[in-house]
Amino acid sequence: MADITARVLVTSRPLDEYCGLFGLTRARLAALPGPLLDCPGGAAGLAAEARELGCRVIAADPAYAWPAPELAARALAARAAMAAAMDTRPELYPAPRDRPYERYLRSWDRARRLFTADWAAHPQQYVAGALPRLPFADGTFALTLSGYLVFAYPELFGPAQQVAALAELVRVTAADGEVRVHPLHDGASRRCPHLDAVRHALGERRIASEIHTFPRPEDGGTRRVLVLRAADHRRRAALPGRP
């Protein structure tokens, strides 16, 4: 766990970026019948901002076991790494005319400040935990989001580890809820070459998977999200006469 924690960037994404990445809206988050899990949560502003919508967010990340100064330093380092990547690998990001880099980085700065204050005020909503074993009961969350981890770091998560991590996210999600995972590529935008095999292995564990594709407003491209549900629930929902 220590090696993984040291090598994964502690990002500081705001709520609106979460909505864009996962194909969600503020209205949908406000209407959730139960809590939302953000895993890994990093130094995101999601929990603080979603609370204003009436949505409760629990963030899980092994980084929450660190002292506050270390986590803050790692978050600033991730911000610097993102700024550097935008300069050296601009092909991986929307053109600045579509999303000015400085404005984007300022949104991270605001999210990081929100996180720091919220972590201090509501520490119970930030749980030190790492995939593939999370400290939550079965079916705890109405919606689970996992961004920039399972497929983003193939050197840390091989195919077996990916299956185990995704299955764990489904375990802690309610039977009528869903898990959303993004991206389905690594840090160099290379798509996971064995995604079909991962989905097959999940199916053997009675986990249904779909890939949702939707527009990316910032540059007119598309975004792909892996959506997971308990397979038994999907079959029950398809029965004639069900509302």
C-alpha cells in the first residue's frame, strides 16, 4: 500500500469536474437516496460542494492516514505535475482555447482549499482505506465513483488487481445503485488493452458492466465511463411489470 500511495497523484478536482468526468449532474447528485462514495477521494472538493446540494459524500483514500501537512504537500505536487504535463504533453489535454489551463488549475486550487477546510471540520467523512479492501459494509452507498486509479496506473493495477478492485467497489454499493469508473486509459491516453477480459471476469462474479459514451463539452470529443451493477439487480429490473 505504501508504494501505491506514494506513486498515485493526490488530485484536487472540483464538483463540476466530477460531473463532467462521470456524466452526472448536480440534480442527480441531489436526488441520490443514500450516500456517495468517492474512491480515491484525494484532495477533491466533492464532499464539501455536494453537501450544499444535500448529498452526503464519504471519501476513501489511503492518503487520509497521512499528517495534514504531508497530504497538502502531495496535493500541491500533483498540481505542479499537472501544470508541467500541460506544457510538455498538450496533446493529452483539451486545447487551451477550449479550456484555458490557468483557469482549470485555479479550479483545482479552490477545490483543494475546500477540501482542507472540510477535512478539518468533518473528519468522519474522510476514511483512510485502499482498494481492494475497503472498510465499509456491503451495500453502503447509493453511488460509487472511482476516478483516475484502477485503469490509470496499470503498473500498479494489473488485470487481476483491476478485477478485485472493481468487485470491491460493487460490494460496497447498494444493489440498486451503480459504480462509475473513469478513465479507461492510462496517463498516456492508452486504452486498457484487456478491458473485455476484465469485464468477462466481472461477469463471472455476477457483476454487470456497460460502457457509457457521452459528449465532452470542453472540446467536442467523447468520454467513456465503465458502469457496474449487481447483475441480479439488472435482471430483476428488466422483468415485465416492474416500475
